[in-house]
Amino acid sequence: MKLSLKKLLILSFSLVIVISMTIILLTTYYTTKTALSQQSFKIMENISEFAIDKSKTYMNVASDASNLTKNLEKKDVISIKNESTLINYFYEQMNINQYFSAIYHISSDDTFLMLLKNDKGYLEKSIKYIDNKKIVKISQNDKFMNKINEKILRNDIYNPKKRPWYLNAIKNKKSTWTEPYIFYTSKKPGITISTPIFDENNKLSGVIGIDIEIDKLATFINNLKLGENGKVFLINKSLKIISLPSDNNTLKSIDTIDSNNLIKSAYNELTRVNNNKTLEKEFFLSFTKNEENYQAMFLPFRIGDLEWIVGMYVLEDDFLGLLKKSNNLNIFFIVIITFISLIISIKISKYISSPISKLRDMTEKIELLNLDHSSVNPNPIKEINELITSFNKMKVNLKESYLDTLFRLAVAAEYKDNDTAEHINRIGLYSEAIAKKLALCEEDIYILKYASAMHDIGKLGIPDKILLKPGKLDAQERIIIQTHPEIGAAILDNPTSEIMKAGRDISLYHHEKWDGTGYPKGLKGEEIPIFARIVSIVDVFDALMSKRCYKEPFDENKSKNIILEGKGTFFEPKIVDAFEECFDELVSISKLNS
């Protein structure tokens, strides 16, 4: 089967267009998907490290306090023989370390002393044996250790030597952590560190124990957000889920939670792909539940003898949903562009084949005029040769034009989103005006002007229900929204340009305050980068002058006074002075860019 030149050109153009568009679409989709997946894993790593640091904070403080107590007793600074001194020491430690719920000590002669935090203040309990008779006394004190009442317990059955913390300390002969359990007195889940104390002859003289209630830690971990549908959780080696609320004074475990629970689905997938091996390093995986795809990560860590795992999962569409929607839109545009390109290719093919057809007709006419010749040799007629030459040149020009068109189509694939341009523009102009008053160099002013646009990029990781809430945020919502500087820093991590470096600092530190009461690091004074100190003021000023879902805009004088009131506390005095000097210019910027 022979194809006409026209059909051949149409087919060739169509294949090139379809194949090129398909390659562009697929490579764009999969490279973007890979980048977003890697970014989601990076965010998971950052959140897991954050959760581990928080967990270790709970434990390390107790470990340090336990060792301090042991050393103080060895040096006779404190002793169970002097109850009031030891109780006061317990009280000081519990005031310093809010995580502690109880501290207690049992000596080798079975004398027991405990201080327990409760709703009324502090409960003091002592057990002594006098003439082989057990005497148990409890005293209820207020939060300042003023005694409220005192009584003797006649039928107390509590035996500290049968509790896990005591048995573990005696067995291991070193500081030992218990696995999470329900405390005897408070009936709350927690863990205990117990440390045996030996005298100079290496003889056991007592055991010191410190209780840490983990309900606050569990709440903190449980409230960490990873996308709209993600969750962070802690598991110990007994498969108890530390981050979930206890059920009837019992910690929930992987084995007992409902089979539809995504934590169980993620863990089951981990045991399957890891062949039930002990987890020794971070492990990323994917699983499907109810026809939805999830990404998950598990990271083991140790705190003393404890072996815990921080795990998390996130719905894949939380990160890739926009990409999939964009890809569908791209497919639609590709179909339209391909259709238009096919129409153009047909027209071009006709344009190219037309001179050849004319040449063929002319050759036929010549052949008719030379009946004695069976074929037509190259014709020396000038016009025909020029036509052939022109035809060849047209093909070359067409190819060059086509390749140029493809290149320009690829360049035209990007576009700019201006949804937040007004706010970003104002912040940049405010920052520029104040930076000039502070006599910063031109390069720094340029960097600050454009880097300031990234100050709230971390709010991409904050749920809309919190960002757009019309009323005052509650405590938990405030904790969540205060994570956005660190989320922004994670997004802008490993910057390669000066503007991106400055943008990361601004995102991370623009909520720090001059007096050190800001977040997330609690920096103060010149510990805060100069760019973040400037953006801190202009961000507050723009918020005051702008309408929000929870307030109407303030007038310029009220906004100015609020900024001035923060001088020396929230804001650096020198920058506030610069703000005041260029205030009229800032107001003008606000009005011209709203």
C-alpha cells in the first residue's frame, strides 16, 4: 500500500504531536509526583523527630531528677530519715517539672514516703513499721504544701515492693523504665522511672521512683496533624498505643482496636512488608484502605530501656490530590492542543503537497508533449528547478518552524498565580520602607522585599477550619497554628539562593518577640534575625489594617498605637522608631494596594 505525500505528512505530524504531548504530560506528572512524595516523606521525618523530641523531654527530665536524688542521698544531703526535708525536695522537683505526677522513696527497712499531685494540691503518704506494726499515714496539702488534713489508714493494702517499678529496679540494679501502665493511686496511664540506691558497701539502701502521667503526651501526639486526614501515634514494644486515650483504665493495643482503624491497617502492612522483623530504622510504606491510598512511616527510638515506635499515616490525596486534578486538566488541554495541531498539520500538508502536485501535473503535460520518451529526465527548465528548490527549502523551513513552535509551547507551560498578590505586595513594600529607614544596604533591602512574601508559607500545613475560624482559637487550635513557622521552615529547607535562605528565616522566626515570649524557639533580642524582626512588625500592622474573618479593619491611628505599645516587648525599639518615622508612607502603601 502506497501513501500519498499528503497522507504521509498528516500521519507523521500527528504521531510527533501525540507522542510529544504524551511524553511531556507523563514526565511532568511523574516528576512532580515523585517530588511531592519526597516532600511528604520529609515532612513525616520532621514530624516524627518533633514527636520523639517531645517524648524524650518527658523522660529525660525524670531520669535527671532520679539520678540527682540518688546522688543527694548518697551524700546525705537528703534522707528518708528526715521526712520533712525529703518531702520538700519532692515538692520542689514536682514544681520544677510539671510532667511529674508523683515521687516516692522506699528504704531497705520498708519505710516508704510519697508525694502525689492531685486536684487539691499534694497528697503525702508515709508507711512505717514500728514494733512490726504497719502504720500508714496520709496528709492532704494544698498547692503550697499547707496541710489541710491528716489521717491514719487502718486497712491500707498497698505494698510498694510488689509494684513493677520496685521489682524492675531491684532486678536490673540500675535506673529502669516501666512500660506504660495504670497508676495505682491516680488510675491514670503513665510510666515510672525507678532507680536503686546503694551505699558505699554496694548494699541496697532504697529505691527512688518518679511517675510521669503520659495522658498529656498522648494528647499532644494525638493532636499532631499531617495533612487533612493524617495521624501520628506512638507504639511500645508490647504494641500498646500510647497516644490513644485509655479505655476503662486499660491502654489500647494494636491487637484490640477495631480492624477498620487506620493505625492497625498501617501496622499490619508494616509487619507484612518487613516480614515480621524487628524494626531497626525508619521505614516508609504505602497501603490501601477502603479504596484509598495512604503513605505511612514508622521510626523506632529508645529512651533508656524503653523501645517505642513513632508512626504516622497520611492520605495520599492530601499531597497528590491537586496534582491529580491538575493532570486531568492537562489531559483536557492536551486533547484540545492535539486536535488543533492536527487541523494545522492537515493545512500544512496541503500547503506542502500542492507545489508537488503542480509539478506532477506539469511533468505529465511535458510527458504528453514528448511521446517518444518512456520516462522524464530532470528538466532543464529554470522555473521547474526553482519550484523543486523552493519546495525543498519549504520543508527545511517548516521543520525549523515546527521545532521552534514545540520549544515555545514547552516554555509557555508555566503560569503565575496572583491570588495573594495584594497581601504579599504590601508586606514587601512595608518591609522595604522600614529597611530603608534602618539604612540597610540595597542588596539586603532587595532580598527582604521578595523573601518576605514567604513568611506564612507554613500555613499550607494548617487546616482551613483553624485558619478561617471566625472566633477566638482554643488552646489546642493555638498549639496547632503555632506550628506553621516550623512547617514553613521545613518546606523551605536546604535553600540554594539568598532569597530562599532569608525566606526560611522569616518563615521560622517572624513570630518571635523581642522579649523572648514568642514562638517557636523563644528567641529574644538580636538572637532573632533582622529580617524576621522587621516582618514581625509589618505582618502585625497589615493584619490590624486589614479585614479578617474574625474582625473588621482597625483605623490607622489605632493600628499605630498598638504597634507602639509593643515597643521593647514584642518589637525591637529601633525598628518601632523606624516604623513611626515612615508611618505615613506605610498608610499610603496600605491604601494604594488594597
